[in-house]
Amino acid sequence: MFKVLIVDDMEVFRRTLKRLKLWGDATGFMIVSEAVDGRDALMKLEADSYDLIITDIRMPNMDGIELLRAVSEKRLCPVTVLLSDFAEYNYARQGFLYGAFDYLSKPVDEKELERLLERVKVHLNETHEKEEKLKNFQIIDENDPFPAKELRQVVTLLRGGNDKKAVEFFLRLIEKARFSYDVEWSIILIYVQSAMNEMIDNILDSYDWIDKYLGIDLLKKTDYAGCTNLEELKPLVEDSFNRIGTVIGRLVGRNDNKIVSQVCEYTLNNIEGSISVKVLSEILFMNRSYLSEIFKKEFGITLQEYITVVKIERAKRLLLDDKLKAYQVAERLGFKDTEYFGALFKKYTGSSIQNFND
């Protein structure tokens, strides 16, 4: 049963929410505690663990956005849902910068909440699976040719978009393993397959949006077992690392600007939603022209062009993975004119949608 913490300064609302029939076996979620404001909630979160926080935005002492920020920084709970009325919608959107899962309007509709809980359940189960995989990333067996510390260096290079250096470093590890361990080449390849998949999972944990643009499952299906030597293995490693490095380099770049990073993260996670320079400036409470100027200075292209690049990158995956038609992809990405979308796709990829889909 997933544990829920309700945070609201109005007792009547907490009581009403608790009386809904969806709690318990019906959804797998149970309200186990309540808090009257953000400070009260933090005390409870530090004393016990919860799977979901449902919190009001406007509260005394510490409001919902401040609570969400603290929860995000301290990693106190995996999922937070904000409560707001329509008038607070713009303020509620700020919460997405601090990792809010979603928001609910007051008064809460039971059916809407039930649908939200289903999505939260899927997210929590996926998060749990990732955590289990990350535990396996600690490759510390003395007979393992790839120590965890060295694999983390490869991952760090990939996160920085330095795929060529990552390839060189990992190939040196493989070369070292060939001469340092008394095992057959086929056994080394088993370790290579395992290490590659674990490093890919680690990248996914750092960039939870990356699967929308990379196709993690397809990447992990790369078969290294047929390689008879390092020369045959090298191009496969290069291809996998290049795909990762290219996506990271193109979509988040190598900048340290916090504002630009926030823009990239929000855009990448919400590219199929209502996304525009106007929306981003409102979320960040910044002037559109100033935000665009900062972004171009740091990223090298205009913010509008960046949004287009992200849409095209997402379109590639929708065409390849989901096998959607051009008009379906255009619709999902907010293009009303399919022909215009096709022309834009060809401009950025050099290929028509028809040829790309084939």
C-alpha cells in the first residue's frame, strides 16, 4: 500500500478528502498522515517515509511551493501533487520547476483524483525498478573486470556529452581486462553487456527525459556477443556512446547556466504539451526578450529554434518507436499544418518523413 501525506491548513478539506471511497484497496493508496502547513509536513517527512504528498499551495508559515522545493532538495518523497484553484494556476506552474508531478484543482473531483493516482502508481513502480537497477550498478566483485568507480567515470564523461573520451576510457578498461583477468573473451563480453546496460540506466536516472529522444530499449538490445575481438567491439561501443552523447549535447548542451538548464529540462519533459517562449517566460517569471537573449547567448541558438529542435528530435522517436503517421506526430507536437511540419522535419534532418519512416 502506498502511503499518502495530505497537507492543507483547512481541516474541513482534509476531512473531505479522507472520506473519498477511493483510498485503500481500490487504488492501493492510503492517507496515513496529515499536516497543517509546509513546516508541519517537513517534520513528518523527516520522521517517516511517504510515497505521495498532496499539498495545498496557499498556506501559512510555509506554502506548497516552498515545501515542494525543500522536498526536492532533500529528496524526502518521490511524488508531490499540488492543489490549487483556477486563480492560482500560474503560481502552481512554478512548482513544475521543482519536480511537481501534477496539480489538482479545488474542489477535488474524485474521478480525476483516481486517474491521477493510477499515473502516480505507474511512476512509483517504474522508479522502484530503476532503484533496483541502480543497486546493481555497484559492480564491486573482485572478479569483475570493471570496477564501479571506473564505470562512474565513463558515465560522467557521457553526462558531459564527451562521448569520444568515454569510448576511449571504456575501451582501455576492456583492454586492461583482457590482460589482467584469466577469463575467456566470451566472459569479458558478458561483463561488457552488463556494464553497458547499467551505465545506460544510470544515464536515464540522471536525465529522465532522455528515453523520449533516444530509445533506451533499442539501445540496450545491442548485441556484443558476436564480437570476436576488440576491433569488432569498438564500433558498437562508439555507436552507443555517440547516440547518447549526441542527444545530451544537442538537447542540454554543456552550459552551467541555471536558467538555461531549467528551460531545457521543462521543454524536454513537456514537449508534447503547450510549450512556447511565452509559456517558458511565464513559468520562470521572466521577460520574454530577456529570457531569449540569455538562452541564445548560452546555447548558441534562439529559444524558439531550440523548441523546434526538441520537437523534431521527439518526432523521430514517435515515427520510429510508435510507428505513428506524419499527421499524428504533427498533431501531438502542436503543428496544425502537416505539410509545414514535413518541410520543417526535412530541413532539420535532411530526410523526408516518408523516407525516414521507411
